[in-house]
Amino acid sequence: MNDYDETACRLYATEYKDRTEDVDYYVALAKDVGGPVLELGCGDGRILLPIARAGIEVTGVDSSDEMLGRLQKKLREEPLEVRHRIAMTCADLKDSHKLGWPESRLIIAPFNLLLHFHDPDDIVTLLQSISLFAAPDAILAFDVNILSPGVMTSYGSEMKAGHRVAYIDETPVVSWEEASWDPVRQARQVRYVYQWPDGRTESLDFDLRVYGIPELAAMLHEGGWKIEGIWGSFQGAEVGSETTRVIVQCSLQSGKEE
Ligand SMILES: C[S@@+](CC[C@H](N)C(=O)[O-])C[C@H]1O[C@@H](n2cnc3c(N)ncnc32)[C@H](O)[C@@H]1O
């Protein structure tokens, strides 16, 4: 249903298996805010599963059958009580106005989910749709790469970055990153290439629309949310000119009115 086919999902799991600081951040936030949690673009459950293991009910939505299939497979290894805390739906969040979820206290959109939306109107519609299913004191939290002077310098026009050797199932695989930046479309295409010992290559591709902080703030405002905090790292660093990723927490504009 989207770009995350069998190869992409397998390579995604390999590429990000050691990425844990965002998992720790979202699990701590879920413990703090409490459930139910809604994860937009939950993928193979890299973050969703640890949230459920922490005792919190969580619903995941993703448009990739392959990703959800991998999550389903992982669930078979989990105790019954963890499985019972998890619900998942295969749906395209571009159709968010047609979708419905249980009322959530925490809504998360980790690791660049919003950048998969190249049309800002789709993001505004998504933000409006989720606000309808948010508890009055709900928190929306997400992290995205941003357009900033630091990013513009590092993106340049084209790049091909260093080779490294990754071990996939004990096989040494050479991998490298290729990227191009389209300053007019504000779009970044990134390809992680993996070359197997027999010369065969596979790649994991991302086509991301990168937004600046003012654009993010305008979309959030139009979508019914207000920014409560914005940080330059999962450890709470201030946002500066070199910041390449922001972590954002929002509350509903209509807030706790009842
Ligand atoms: C970078 S992955 C993040 C997965 C997971 N949240 C994590 O942090 O590992 C982005 C996920 O968003 C999903 N996705 C992208 N566009 C989507 C859309 N329009 N509707 C639903 N899911 C989408 C992809 O299938 C993918 O699983």
C-alpha cells in the first residue's frame, strides 16, 4: 500500500535496530501521560511494542501491510497481556478524515511520519482528524527533521556518504548512503544501499518533504493544536541554528474546557 515493501521493512529493521533514544523517550512519555496511546505510522512496532510492554494500551495505524505483518509476527512471541493491550489498523493516514480511533490521551507520530506527507493540507487534515479523538488533556508528540541553516548546509545538492560494513544474520554487508536535496520542493531523497557479498544490492528509500519550524507551527495551529514545547534532542537540548531534528509536544487549542 506504500513504499515499505518486504525489502524496505527488512532493511528498515536492520538500519534502525540500534536506534533506542526515541524509544526511551516515547515510552517515558507514555508512562508519564498514561494511555490509551495512538501511534500514527507505527511500522513494525519498534516503539509501540515497548509502550505495550510498559503496561499501556496502544493502538497503531500504518498503511504498510508488510510493516504490520512484521508487528503481528513479533506479537506471537509476547505474553497474552501485552498482546491484549495492542490494537492495529492498516489505513492510509491521508484518508484520516474517514478514520476513527478510541479516545487517546497521548498521540505520537515518531521518526519523520509527518515528512511522508508532501502536501501540507494532508498534515492539517490529519491534525484536525486526530484532535476529534483526543482526550481534552491529550498530548500530541512527534519528531521530525527540519529545514534549518544547519540542515541546508549538510544537505547540499547531492551526497554519497562513507561505506560501512553491517552484519546481517552474520553476513558482512557493505552499506552506504546516497542522498539528494531538492530546494524547490523542499524534498530530500535518501537511499541506503546494501551490497551483499555476491555483489547483489538492495536499497531502502525515503522521499521526505522537509518543513521549517514556522511551517510546522502554522500547520499545528490550523490543525487545532498549540505547541507546549519544542526541543533539539530527545534529551531536551535547546533548538539552535545547527538543529536538524526537533521533538515537539502539543496540547489541544480547545484544551481542558469541560
Ligand atoms: C519511518 S517509519 C516509522 C515507523 C515507527 N513509528 C518507528 O519509529 O519505527 C514511517 C512509517 O510510517 C508509515 N506511513 C508512511 N506514510 C503513511 C501514511 N500515509 N499512512 C499510514 N502510515 C504511513 C510507513 O509505512 C512507516 O511504517
